[in-house]
Amino acid sequence: MATIHAAQTMHQTARPVARVVNAIGNFLSAWKNRRDFYRMGEMSDTELADIGLTRSDLNVVVDLPFNRDPTTYLGPLAEARRREIEVAARQIA
């Protein structure tokens, strides 16, 4: 009986530890992505266009709260723009 109680206690203790570890991991990931995002601001307009973004895209997401990952917003924008370009290219051909 004591063994079952000890196992349950360890399991209950592990949950908050896992939450803290996940929170730290999420923070570090957000910090890294923010740092990469700010480096995009140093890119030329041509370099941004090469990855499917514009300077205005960066201006839209720069004001997001720190805990929001800007890449989750920029990725879909770039993908949608790539699709639009492909559709336009097919119409010309």
C-alpha cells in the first residue's frame, strides 16, 4: 500500500515539474524565434521577397506579445503569397 501511495505522490509531483520544464522550453523557443525575427528586419527587401515576405509583413507581427511566436504568423503569409504567385504564373502560361 505504501508503494502505491509513493508512486501516486511521485506522479503528482512530476506534473508541476513537467509544466515548468515545458514553460521554460516554450520561453526559450519564443526567445530564439524572436531573435531570428529581428534578424529578418535587417534583411533587404529582395532577401525578404526570396523567402516570400515583405517588410509590411514584418511590421504586422512586430507588435505581437512576446509569448506569441511570430513565425507561426509569417509562415502562412509566405505560403499564401507563394500560392498566389504560382496561380498567376499558370494564368500567364
